Amino acid sequence: MDLHKIIHNALHEFIQTYIPDADLSTLDDVLLSYITGVLEDLGSQQSVEENFDVEVFAEMLEAYIPGFAEIESVKICEMMFNLASKLATARTSADKEDVPKSRTEEISLKTYDSAE
């Protein structure tokens, strides 16, 4: 599944839970790219929970989605760490699906080369 789609869907669901009347048309590529960058930082091996500045993140999203800063910091952190984990799992699954396919193509090519 497309990672941007996972992020968009999770964010959409989260915002609807806490701000039911929010205008979600502001969830554009710029905002999704910002969130993707934050999630990649959270998912990195060097990252520790203290590296996520939830206040800065909430301020940024408040500019796009009025009322976002009113959501409890703990809830925002939970959502972001869960989403980072979900993305890591999706990437791992995608990587595993790609490897056998590539390997099969490689074997097919070798077989074809051997036949000549």
C-alpha cells in the first residue's frame, strides 16, 4: 500500500475523532510530506521518543487544521508512534514482496541465457 495513503488515512481518522467538523481538504502534499519526514525520523534506528517535539508538530498542524493544538499531546504522540510503526511494517512487507519477484526475474534471465 502507498505510504502516503496510509498516512493520509490515519491522519484523517485521527482528526475526525478529535475534531469532527474539521476541514480536511487542507491535507495536501506539502503537509503530508512534512508528516512523512517526521515519521521517518521517528522510525529511524537513532530516534528516541524524546526527539519528537509534539508542541512544534501540533503548532504546524494547527496552521492547517484549526483545533489540532487542543488535542492532548499524549494522544498525538501515541498516534504518531503507532503510525511510524505501521509504516515500518508496511515498508518491510513491501520489501519482502519485491525480493522474491526480483529473484524470480533473475533466475528466469539466467535460465534464458543458459539456453542460448
